[in-house]
Amino acid sequence: MAINYQDRIPNNVDLGSNRTLQRALEHWQPEFLNWWTELGPKDFQVADVYLRTATSVDAKGWATYGYVRMPEYRWGIFLANQDPERKIGFGDHYGKEVWQQIPGEYRSTLRRLIVTQGDTEPASVEQQRMLGHTAPSLYDLRNLFQVNVEEGRHLWAMVYLLHAYFGRDGREEAEELLERHSGDADKPRILGTFNEPIRDWLSFFMFTYFTDRDGKFQLKSLAESSFDPLARTCSFMLTEEAHHMFVGDTGISRVIKRTLEVMKELNTDDPVAIRKAGAVDLPTVQRYLNFWFSSSLDLFGSESSSNAASYFANGLKGRPDETRYEDHVATEQIYTLDVPDGMSTKTEEIPMRNAMNDVTRGSYVKDCDMGVTRWNRLIEKAGHSFRLALPSTRFRRSIGVWANVPTDPAGNPISQEEFNAKIAGWLPSEADQAYILSLMHGVYEQGKMAAWIAPPDRGINNNPVDYEYVRLQ
Ligand code: BYC
């Protein structure tokens, strides 16, 4: 169905035919806008931002670009088109019709999954709210705001499901999505990473590379769901998510590119000299990477999880790209896990269904590694021996079998004393953070770029890099 932009809430779900639902969502809309004003991007609400807006949900040409003031962005409800032939792709109900309504026995579990997904969206906007003040260019400022408005839309996507399919409980959950806040001592966001502050753009790029990529894999898992409206909304969200990861990937590449230029100019790889010249030395990039990658690994949940087993058995949440697997029922398979064993490790065998979180985490790690390989190619081409690396999935974990087990970044178990003594060198130290913060100054002059980052290879929507991506008032 085409997107209807005439309604107060743009949608392609024929919202107008369900007056009760429409009214309930129209009641939530001003609460969302209040939240956006209070906890969305600080200042810049009257700036004209060159944003894309969805016009159709097909893979090609879904976006239109133009100047929009963020509070006037047309947040709405967009589901990928329904496939009337779609069948359940995994678990105990494999091969049966997908559900257009939620079977009563799965109601609370599905609600929990949708709330957890929904909670991350406004959380990330809250985390990033101060970054507009220190954007390295108008191009970057626009990308930040694009990511922010789309995370706002992803919240709409989950709120629609809560309102449309979960009655009063769902409406209450939708209210609470605006009441929990990132980093709030009393009402924090549900998942750990979404309570971490993002004060600088290096962290923002790491977040959009590593944490938005968790979003990609979780959305892919939910896009397999037997609950068809959830699958369809996640399919469309994935098309928006791709740009967020692009911002992270190219952002980190540009930081590294600039560092390599400075290393060449000065003919040194000495971090002190590189910092004096106003660039980010590569060991610091590695420490930020260690922080955000390890934090994002926790977002997949425990390696062995009875929750994950029942999500899979009941057809609520599958594996990303489920069709690539041969066995979609997975009752007979065994998964081998590495677990800590004092100062050593041992293996444990668990039923495959219980290992679904770790299967998804494994695909995620491979995907993360592709960027690292590309960044290392830049470093290698510039003639340097330094290499960035993903730390082990055992390193600095807070969730799962490796939670609070001291290991080095390679994953070797070490004593708590050694860990305590060395961890400051493996993560951004206070001095690193102070240095990175000292580089952060807003650059708002058209075509200008902060000195710590290289310009992008190309602009947005075939516009030049020096386009006026944000018209400040
Ligand atoms: N922090 O059996 P377990 C995105 C909880 S990102 C705190 O180990 P399960 C985005 C867990 O909730 C994608 N708590 O794991 C990115 C459970 O609590 P309850 C977000 C955690 O249940 C950037 C308990 O520990 N989407 O879209 O199999 C910008 C035991 O759970 C954490 C989703 O996450 C943690 N890291 O799986 C914007 C999809 N990890 O229920 C957006 C929906 C686990 O016993 N969520 N816990 O109280 C899920 O599928 C699952 O909840 C999880 C955990 C994968 C998160």
C-alpha cells in the first residue's frame, strides 16, 4: 500500500480505517514531540536540515530529499509490503501460515521483545543529543540528524505494534518508552550499551559502526518472525539502518585517513607528535574500538539462553538470514561453546536452540571484521605496520559465560590483578577522553572540515561534499 502523507500520522497501514487506533496514536504523537523537544538533538530545532524521508517501501527509490526542520519531520508507520505466500521459516511451527494476530500464549514474550527493541531507539537519540555542538562539518551534522530522526521513526514502528496489537498493556509500554532515559539512575534504558554516554564524535562513529550493527542483526532476526507485522516493519527498518552503519564505517575511515596524512607529513607514528598535530593516533582508535565492540557484544545476550531457545522454538525470533541454514528446526544439533575454567578454558556442548544468541553474535563479529580489514588496508597502503583488531568475544564482557572473567584483549584468561593493572591501557583512558574532547569543536562553515578528520569521498544524494547540508538560523 502506498504511503499516505495526508493523515496526521503518515502511514501505509490504512490507519484511517481504524479510528480507535488512529486516535490512540494521535494521542501519543504530542508526547513523542515533547520528548523530542526535551531530549532530542539539543538546539538546531529551527535549522533546515537536508533530510531524506520515505516515500515508498520498495527497495529502490524509497527516499526523497529536501530541507526539513527536525520537529516537522514526517515520522510515520511504514511496513514492507505483505507477502501473502509467506510461511513460518523456523522452529516448531515451521512451514505453517505466518500470523497476522498474536497467539495469546506468545503475547507477553513478544511484547517484551518489541519493548526491548523500541527502547534502544529513543535511547540512542538521547545519547547523541549534544553532538550537534561539536560536529566536524555540516555534512556530518546532517548525517547525525538523519540518524536521529530515523531512530525516532524506528520508535514509531515499535509503538505502532504496541498500540495495534497489545491493547492497554501496549499503550502503557509506549508511554514508558518515553519515560525511561539513557543513563538515568532511576529509570535507565533496558540494555547496557544504551546507557553509555556519547560525548564525542569518535564514540559516535564507533557506536554507529558497532552498536547500530547489533541493530542490523537483531532486526534481521526479528524480520524472520512468524508475527508478520513485526517481520514487515523490521524489514523496512533495515533499509534505514544501512545508512547509520555507513556513517560509522566511513567516519572511522576518515579519522584514520587524516591520521595517516599527519603521520606522512611528520614522518612519525609517535602518538604524542600525532596528537600535537591535532589528529587521533591509531592506538587511541583501537582503545575506542575495544570499548564499543565489547559493549555491543553484550547486546546479543548470554551464549546459552533458554529465552533464545524458546524464541526460536515458538517462531518469534529467528537467526539472521534464516534461509541460509539447512535445518530450520534445529532440535538435533549441538553447539560447542568455549567457557572459562579457572585460568584456562574448556568446551561445553549445548543444544543448538539455546545457542542462538551466540550464533547471531558470531555472524555479527564477521560483519564487524570487514570494516577492520578495510581500515587496515588503508594503514598498510600508507606503509605502516600497525594493525587494528577486534578484541576477543571473551574480553570485557558483562553478560554471558565470560561476564566479569578477566581476560586480555586476545581472550586469554588472566588474573584479576593483572586485568586491573592493564585495563586502563586497553580502553580509552581519562587522558584519551580529555584529548578527544579537546578536538571537538563545531565546524559550521560550508565546505570546511575539522582538522582531525578527512572529508568524505562524496556528498549525500549526488550533492558535492561542500553542499549546504544544514542551514543554520
Ligand atoms: N544489557 O537469556 P539472555 C538497535 C537481559 S540495537 C542488559 O541472556 P536474551 C539500535 C535480557 O533482556 C538492537 N540486559 O538474553 C542500535 C534478559 O532480561 P529479562 C536492539 C541484558 O533474552 C543503535 C536477561 O538479561 N534489539 O536496534 O536471549 C541505535 C537474560 O537474557 C543484556 C534487540 O535487542 C544487555 N546487554 O536476549 C538504535 C532485540 N543482554 O528478559 C537502535 C530484542 C541481555 O530476563 N531483544 N540482557 O528481564 C532481544 O532479542 C533480547 O532481549 C536480547 C537478549 C538479545 C537483548
